[in-house]
Amino acid sequence: MKKILLVTPPLTQLNTSYPATCHLTGFLRSRNIEALQMDLSIELIQKLFTKKNLKVVFQTAALTKLSKSNKIILSQTDFYLQTIEPVMQFLSGRDISLATRFSNLDFWQESKRLPIEDELEWAFGMIGNYDRATHLCSLFLKNICQFIQQTIDPHFELIRYAESLCLRLPEFEPLEMELQKPLSLIDKLMLDIFSNNINKTKPELVGFSVPFPGNLFSALRCAQWLKREHPSIKIVFGGGYVNTELRSLTDPKVFDYIDYLTFDDGELPLLRLMEDGELIRTLYRDKQGSIQRANFDSTENIPFAECGTPSYDGLLQNNYLNLIELTNPMHALWSNGRWNKIILAHGCYWGKCAFCDGTLDYIKRYEKAPIELIVDRMEEIMQQTGQSGFHFVDEAASPVMLRKLAEEIIRRKLTVSYWTNVRFEKSFTPELTYLMAKSGCIAVSGGLEVASARILKLINKGITIEIASESMKNFAESGIMTHAYLMYGFPTETAQETIESLEVVRGLFENGWLQSAFWHRYAMTIHSPSGQNPENVGAKRVNSKAGTFANNEIPFTTPNEIDLDYYGKGLNLATYNYMQGTGYEIDVKKWFNPKQ
């Protein structure tokens, strides 16, 4: 029987494991396949942020031309070397006794990131030492990361590695040019960890989950090393980036580094690879150098109820980090806490929004499992990890499923906390939100998108501003924090509608119905209804040559085009202030300063 090693490449979130390898490991083991996993993301950070390796960082940087701010950091080398390991001990929860010391502003070196005492007292109060210290330690790490990026490795970022390189990559050549360059210090540390694991586990197949553009370069670095050192080991890439960006791949050069690309849910494609069965939704290069698309359009899948319980075996030894970069409590959930990530149901029960990739399997195939099975999985995961917090990473958790979940948790008398993504619809009544809160729901996030009646109808959101506002009000009054995803720049959206959207958002914050929000700039994608029929949303596709590597975003024109950079700055500045509890009295038009 073959052995597979599943890898999360750098860098994803550092407070908890990304769920893909856990789900696939659990499934493959349920089929008696020897599956192992590693989180190379957190393992790299654990190795990098040590006194020994940080010293090498400073020594290497000292040989380069430095900006004034980086010269200041370099002059503080002793402080950083002395502090880095205690900070890592604290952030990983291994030494929380440092909270009081780290919460004291006087402990830290002067830095442009360092907040003032009034800001800290507003965010954390007088005795919120642990979270206050976590925030200050997070800013300390951010300083180091920016220093590394500006001095020795331009691709390095704390969460997304080389994302700017891979964000829009119609051709493979720029990426290949980077891969031919000498290894950076970060590359060497990463490959040292990876090679040790390969030598220890000796897999026949290595699978990389590539959820974001920022994981692609590091995954290819590892694959490049594998091809050179262990050419007999087969390499497969899958995950969100592959699913959305590489479906129309025509350039076979990527197969110099890997053997297979798998698409959509990975359970069945991997199972077929492991059992030497008929390949499904898999791309590979044949002996003649041509790309073969094996059963690419097949809709055959493992039923959601038969995918097994996620397994955290192989990850439990990792010292994940609690980080609070922003003081907003809802934002902190994404980076603070070791959440067990699972899903209530596969796909989206609505699946009609014009901007969303609704033609792809992970959204359009809605499939439920008995709620008793979901809660069984929760209990099993709690036994594995010792953690009782859950992040349900559904596209949108339905009110029906959330009601059943709450009732089952209460029936079993479980003490858990959870949060999830929802649609702000009328079914979230005061009675349902109360029930959710009683069962352990602490927060929800959801798409309000454009707070304009006309645009909401145009994007087929299926809600109104009034319905969404009432839903948020019910969550808030039940003690559930609420985050809204917002959008600007949708086709035909006018400047006045953008400003009016901000006014709606201002009111939601002022009423206390919204605690957090983020504005995303609309992007037309080839897998969305708006991308497939731009004229339906008042847009016109700009003719452009399809890329031979990655294809996702579509250039377009629309009437009433506005300066999106200009309005984006105003929207984000206003919302940042609202999240801090200030600026409600300012006329929303004043956030959009005239150009200088």
C-alpha cells in the first residue's frame, strides 16, 4: 500500500492548522490508506523565530543597503535576540506568565507600530493583560517580518508568502525565473524542515494543498527540491488556488516540477491515485509532453457524509501562535485561538450571487449530512485536540442547519464555542439567534456586499438592506459578534451609491449591530455568473488573450466608472474608525477628501 504525505506549504494562518490536510488525512485513513500530514507553515515560523536563526537574519541584513527604519531595528539586535524566544513561548501558550511584563509599553523598543497607552486602555481595559500582551507581541513579530521582507527576502510575509508574485500569473515564465534564482535564507530553512520530514516518513506520494496564491511559490520550491533529490516520489498539487486559477492550464512547464494537478474535492482524485485506479479530475503530462485531462468534467464524488472525521494526527505537536494584530475583537478570531475547522454542509445553499464562483463544485454542489454525525465529529475532534472551539468554514451555514446544530449541542450538554459564515436573512429571528448563542455561537460573518437596494438586486443576493439589518440586530442582541463583508466597484455602481452604502454601514455600527467589517474591491472572475454573462450586470468584457498558466480575473468596462482607489481609501478609513467606536458624527462624504 502506498504512503502519502500531505503538506500545507508556507504561509497560511499561524494560530491553527489549515483544514485541507486534516480532512483529507481523515478520509484516506478511513479507507485504510497510510496518510501522514505536516504543517510546513507553522514549522517554518517556529524555526525562523529562534535566537539562532534571527541572529543569521540580522547578520545577513547587515551586508545590505538599509533604510533608516531598518537601521534602527538593526541597532536593536540585542533586544530582538533576547526577546524572540520568550515571545514565541508566550504566543504559543507555553509561558503565559509573561503577559504582565509584555503588556507594559515600557518593555518594548520604540517603533512606529507601537500604539499609545490610551489606545491600549480603550481596547483592552486596565487588566486585559493577556490580550494586550498578545497584541504587542504580534506587532513585534510584524516588525521582524517587515525587516526580513525589506532586507533579505522580498517574498516573505507573515501570512501569505510570495503572494504578490503569484496573484496574477497568466504565464508560468515569471514564476519559473524566480525558481531558478539561488535559495534565500527562508527557502533554506523551509527545505531543511521539509527534507527531514521526507527522509523520516519516506512517502511514495506527496500532496500539497495550495489554497492561496501566497502558497504557490513555496510549494513549488519544495517540489523542485523533491524532483532533484527524490525523483521517484510523485507530487500532486490541489486546493483553492488550483481549482480557481489553473482549470484552463495549457502550458505543460509546471509539470517539470510536479506530476499531477487535481481539481475540486480532493478525496476521490487522491483515492484513485493511491489505489492506481482510473484518474478523475486530474491533469498530467504524457510522455509526448502534452497535457492530459483525465475525466476532467466528472461530477462523481465521495458523499459528504462518507468523508470521515478530520484527523489532526501529525499536527498536535506544533506550537501554533495566538496573534492579535488588530484590536477589533471580531478580527482577532481569525488569528487568535486554535479553532477546529470543519463544515456543516458541502457547498452553498443559495449559490446564486452574481459575483461568486458559483459554477465551481465547492459552491454549487450543496450536500448535507445528519446533524448527529456532524456533532459526533465535533466530539471526536475535541478528543483529538483538547480544543472545544470550532470554526465552521461553510460558504454559508443555513439557518435550518444552525438550528439543528444548536439543538443537538444543547441536547448533548456540550460546552463549546463556535463561529461561522451566514447570509443575513430573515430566518435569523430573535428566537434562533438566542438558541445559537445559548449553544455556544460567539460570532458570525456574512456578506452585506453593497448596501444599495439596486445593487443588491442586481447581484441576486436574495436579501434587502432592511432584512440584513434586522438579522444583524438579532445577532447583536443575542450577544453574537457580527462581521460584514462589503464590496465596492460592482459594475454600474455610482459614486453616490458608494457613499450611500457607507452611510448604511455607519448606521449599523452606531446602533451596535455590527462590530467589524471589511471592504473588498469587486473582481470579475471567469467562474462567476457576472463573469460568464457580464452584460447581465451592465458590464462589457475587455477582449484579452487567455493566459497559458493561471486564468481567473476578467478585465471589464462599465458605464459610470469611478476612481476605485480614491473611494476605496475613504471606505476603509471610515470603517476603521467605526470599528474603533469613533467617527459616527462625521458626514460620510467627508471621508472622501478631494484629491490633492
